[in-house]
Amino acid sequence: MLNDLNQYNRKIRQDLLIEHRGLEFYTTWGLFSPRQVDDGSRMLLDFLELSSGDDCLDLGCGYGVLGLCMAKMAPGGHTLLVDKDFVAVEYAEKNRLHNRIDNASCILSNGFNQVPSQQFDVIVSNIPAKVGKEMLYIYLFDALKHLKTGGSFYIVTITGLRQFFKRGFSEVFGHYEKIKQGKTYTVARGIKQ
């Protein structure tokens, strides 16, 4: 039994090819989706629209999949990756360095509380399902505050939260755009008017 458990007490290295960008990600147990890039993140990346000079923010970055892909997609901008989990930030930074991405940085932040007062062209988040509706509204209001006019807040969430976010985006942003709905995940956005 002890030998069986020992297999889990090791660092895991995953070489994941994301959207043919050739990025490799180190990850570990305790982080979200440590064995593979989750289907929700893959779906969001499939429908994310960026310009090469966009300044971006990845809210709840985990080990950095969305943020580092955005940094590669927008090489003329800067991407900030934030997470409230210090292990996630450590791995996001490790992955940034490993992939030689110079136009990104990683910081510890509970939501937006440590995010500089700058404004972004694009904010993305793979929204956790169990943080509570109050926190989800805080994310919406803070995202609106941190977006440039015309900027987009993209989310991917479990489809069961689609109606909540339709109402929340409509209340906070004045509209809701469902980009893609699958059986398990929905990608949506709000644009700052």
C-alpha cells in the first residue's frame, strides 16, 4: 500500500502542446487539472480573440495555461497572471520562465486585490463553480473597473452557471454574449461600453 501511495508523492511534468503553440507546462498535485489542460480552458482558447498588442489579465491563472497562451498570442502587449494560491503562482512563474515568455508576469492576488490600477484590453477567467455568488459579482464589478473601454471579460464556466452569468453580465456590463455552449462548459463575455 505504501509503495502505491509513493507514486503520488512526486513532482509531475507534463509536456502539453496547446493549440500548436508548443508550450510546456510543469504542474503538481493540488493544482487544478494537474494531469492535462481542462476542457473548459481549451474551449476558451478556441474562441478567444486577441490583437497582438493587447494587455491581458488571467484571473485565477493556476499553473498558467490561459495567461501564457495569451502572452504568446499578444506578443506586443503584457499579460498579468494572478492567483490566490501561492503554489499556482510559483508554477505559473516557473512555466513562464521555462517557455521563455518575457511579456508576462505572475503575482499572488485574491481576486483583483493586488492587481495594479492599470486597465486591460482582455481579462479571462476559468471561473470556479464553488466560490459563491457574492464573489462572482465582485469578479464582474472588478473586471469592469479594470477594463479599457471596448475591452472584453471572457469567462468559461460550467454550463449550470450560464443563467447566473447571463443575469450578472447583463446587470454589471449591460449585456451578455454567449460565445459557445457545450454540454459541460460555456464560454461567454462582456464588453465594457
